Amino acid sequence: MASALNDNELLTLIKNHIQHMKLVGYEDIGSSSMLKPYQVKIDKDKLNRIKKEIRTCLRLVGPPVQPIIPPEFQNCLVSTCNKDMLLLSLDTMKWTKIENAFKNQVSGQPNSMVYARGNIYVFGGESSSSTRYMRYSLAEKQCYEAEMLGVLGGSEISACYDGNEFIYLVGGDTHHNSLDRVDRFSIDTQQFEKVGHLSIGVTDAFTIFHDDMLYIVGVLDGCSDHYITVYNTEQVLQVRIVDTNKGKAGKVSWPGRL
């Protein structure tokens, strides 16, 4: 086993190496001991493409704006009847009615309604309102209406807010056909976009968002009522159908993202 060098021996090694460096002509062209020069060549076009790709993956998001909610809407439950809005105060347990709060009928499709950032959204509906959505501003006490551009409309759509920017729209019915769509609506841009598809159509389902997953419970076209669909919104989309009566996993599929 080699013994450790003492200070004098280590100093001698350093002195000899420095003398060797002075004697060897590293800078003499043609010397067999010359260090070979290397260069780093950068593909500027490829580097710029990579920079551009990275920039498209990043987006600066500021803190969410806290909505101004009037006192009469605070700490209450919201119900609807036809075009009217009914408020149940949890403090006084009294009902308040706002007549013609919405521009179209909203009864019969409770899962198409969702609250987000001081607004109540209703997506789709029957007949002429099937391709439109409404936004009722609690602060302004005003209803706004617009077309659902870029995605299918329909009735009995299941809407679910992710707690951040998007409201997901799942399934629905058009001309007595159940839809397998998964779309989403950006609260920031007020724009719709397609996300993907389920392996089976769903109508008037109840949807919950948690950790990038959509848990869809309700009526699945062609199956029993007691089924759950789990949908991953970020990765390769896996759809899993579970029979809650038997507690057994059923059909598993891997549809692609649009």
C-alpha cells in the first residue's frame, strides 16, 4: 500500500512538473507533445429553434385577481328555475329570487353550470341555445352571452372548473347522440379548445377535477348508470371505466391527444 507523501516530497513533485512544463514546447508547431487545439462550433439556427421552443413552453402568470362579490351573494347556495336565480343564505336560511337573471332557460341541466372567479357559467342548452354559453357576473349583476366557437355545443354538458384557468366540458347530447368530447374553456382568453375524446359518450355526467385528472360519474352511453371514467388531461390520455357496483375495472383504452 502506497504511503502518503510528506510536504517536502509533494513540493518536489510540483517543482519538477513546473520545470517540465517550461522545457516542453507546447506552442511549437509540429511538436509531438503539443496540445491539440479544440473548438466548439455552434449551430446557430438549431440553437435559435430550441430557444424559440423553450419560450413557447413558458408563460408568465400573475396572481389571480380576487373577484368582488356583493354581500348578497356571499355565503349562499345558488339554484335556478327557468331563467331565474334563487339564492339560499346560509346565515339567515332565507331564499332570495332574481328574476330573469339568465337570457335563456337553464333548468334541467344543472351539471352544465359552474362557478369561477365571481361568475356563473352555463354551457349549451336546448334548441337555439345549444351552441351558446352564458356568463352571469355577480359583481355587475349582468348576464352575457356568446357562441361556443371551435367546439361542439349541445345539451346536458358536464362542466368542471380546475380551480385555475380552465373550465372543462365533457360529453353532452346533440340530436339524441351522446358526445365523447373533452374540451376546455379559458377564463383568461374566453376561448374554447379541443382536448381529446373519451372511449364512450356520456350525457349529463358529474365531473370532478383533481391532480390533472377528470373523474366523470354518471350515465355512459351503452353501459349501466353506475360507472366512473377517469381521464388524464396532461399525459397520454388513459380512459378507465369502473363498475362501482362490482368494484372491478372494466374497459381500458389509450386514445390520442388532438
